[in-house]
Amino acid sequence: MIEQDTIKLLRECDAGIKMGVSSIEDVLNDVHNESFRQRLIGCKREHENLQAEATSMLAQYHDDGKAPSPVAKGMSWMKTNFKMSMNDSDKTIADLLTDGCNMGVKSLNRYLNQYKAADERSKDIAKRLINAEEQLCVDIRQYL
């Protein structure tokens, strides 16, 4: 049970990280404020470091991880492109990223509760990812 919950939690972290990195990449070139841009680059790097840890752990279980849901990815892409076509301001970008972070935090907390038997290392990755998402929301409030 521990191994299965660990793998499932790591897969969800992997998918969430990929979605977060993709979302940042989708808007990074449109950010006007240099401080905002640097914060997003730092957050992307932090996500990539967490992904390397999750991927390494998954490899120990001979698992390739999980891609984000194509439906979720498509809906995110459509929402981002629609909103950015209407208003490509830093306010719009901060709003989109805040929504994404909040969805990620909600999902990851649900998975932590669902996969209670997961090992402590995988739970730690999930918790650090949650903290990174929550901190990004706090840091970008000034751009809303």
C-alpha cells in the first residue's frame, strides 16, 4: 500500500509540476515588469528542481510519471489565450497564475489526503510544491 500511494502521489506531483511550468512558460514573454518576470523565472526553476526529485523517485519504482490531463491543459491554454488577447497586462497574467496556483494547491492537498500511506519523501515533495504555489500567489498579489 505504501509503495502504491507513493507512486500515485508522485505522479500527481509530476503532472502538477508540468502544468505549472507550462503555464509560466505560456505567459513569461508577455510579462512587462522585470521584477515580476524574475519571480516567475525563479518559481519555474523551483518547480523544475522539484520535478527532478519526483522523477528520480519515480524512476526508482520504474514509473515514467504522469502528463497533465489533455483536457485541463487545453482549457488552460484557451483561457490564457483568450484573456491575454483581451488584455495582455501583468494584471491579467497575475490573475491567471493565481487561479492556476489555487487549483494546484487544492488538488495537491486532496491527493495528500487521498494517498495517506505515501512515504514521507513523496509527501515532502507535495508539501514543498504546495508551499511554492502558495508563496507565488502571495508574491504576485501586487500585480493584480
